[in-house]
Amino acid sequence: MDTRQVRFAILGCGKIPQRHMDAIENSPNAKLVAVCDIIEERAEELIVVGVI
């Protein structure tokens, strides 16, 4: 079994990214390492929630 970790970044923190974050969180070889959005507060909200 491959144990390498895949690192992900989310670009755009509107409504859809929650689905991607759930999938990343439920995958043992995936790690969310960055988020960004043109509206800085949106990205900061995800960081505050403890996503990263």
C-alpha cells in the first residue's frame, strides 16, 4: 500500500470548498496545507476553524 501523503490547497473559499475539505479530511493520505481567496477574510475563517 502506498503511504505517501498528497498535499492539497484550496483556491477560493466560498460554498463548495467544504465538500473538498471533508474529502481531504476523510482520506488518510491527504493533507490540506493551504487555502486562499480573493477575499482574505474567507480564507482566514477556514484557518480559524482549524482546518489548517
